[in-house]
Amino acid sequence: MIQTFDQAYQFIIEQKVCTVFGSKGSSYPSLWDNTDLSEQKPSAGGWSPKIKAVWDWKTRIPQTYPDAVFYGKIPGGDAVLMEMQHFRSVHYPCAYCPVDQLDTLAQQVYELIRLEPAYTGPLRKRAIAQWACTKSQFDTALKKLQVSLNIVRSNDPKLTNDFWLPMSEVHLDLLQRHTAE
């Protein structure tokens, strides 16, 4: 069972793909289900040690090991941590879908990110103001862009919240190889 950052990293490398918080329908193991830390909230309030650790690991592992671990979403919308070679050779070729094959709102949100990468909150506000979509519609479009591998969360450790970039800014070689085939 996982109790430390290093054990969590090794778990991801060994499993190749793991969900962050688990999902009943997922065939992948989860970091959450394999972490052996207390789920009891502190008496002063706040998150349990287990929630704090898993939340930290899902962000800090890909920041610390950007060439070894990919963070993203898979079909169904589960957040996953994936061993990079598996991502590059197995997952990307199977899951990539060109943005022009997505719905209109997803394409519009992608254009916002392509022109000016940004945090989720400001992107959501711009999308709602420009296209009169709901928060839920925006969140669905953002999830579709992650699942289709058109956008990726920045691994810059100076950024504290989800900051979105076009996948091509991080993994241009994959996009070029995939479109050439």
C-alpha cells in the first residue's frame, strides 16, 4: 500500500495507468484505493491525510517527473496518471481525436486556449460571456478536449491551479507523428 510520494510514483510506473480517485466502471487501479493513509478529517477541519496526499500527488508527480508521467483524462472522464512511454506508444495513438471532429463549443474553447493558454476560471468566464454556455457545458467541453488529447494541463510547478495548453505545445512530436501516419 502507498504511503509516500515516492511509492505513489513507483505505483504509476509499475501500473502504467491509474486513475486518481477511482471509478466503479474503470478497469484501472486507482491511487486512492491503493493509498494507506487515514481518511479521517482532522478535528480542526480540513482534508484528511489521504485526500491531501492523493490531491498533492496527482499534481506534483507529473510536475516532478514530466518525462516519466502524464496527467490527463481518459474516455469516461476519469483523471489518470500514466507512465509516459505507455501514453506515447499506446494511449495517444488510440485516444487522439482531431479538434475539428469535436462539437462546436469544444472547438471554440480550444481556440481560446490555442490563442491564449489560461487557467480554468478565466477561460470559463470568457466562454460563458462569448457563447452564453452554462458552467456545465463549458466543463464538458474542457473534459472533451482533455480526453481527445487536444489540451493538456501545464506541469509548471509555479502554477497552482489548472492552466491549459494546446497539446501541441507540450507534445508536438506526437501530433506530427500521428498526423503523418
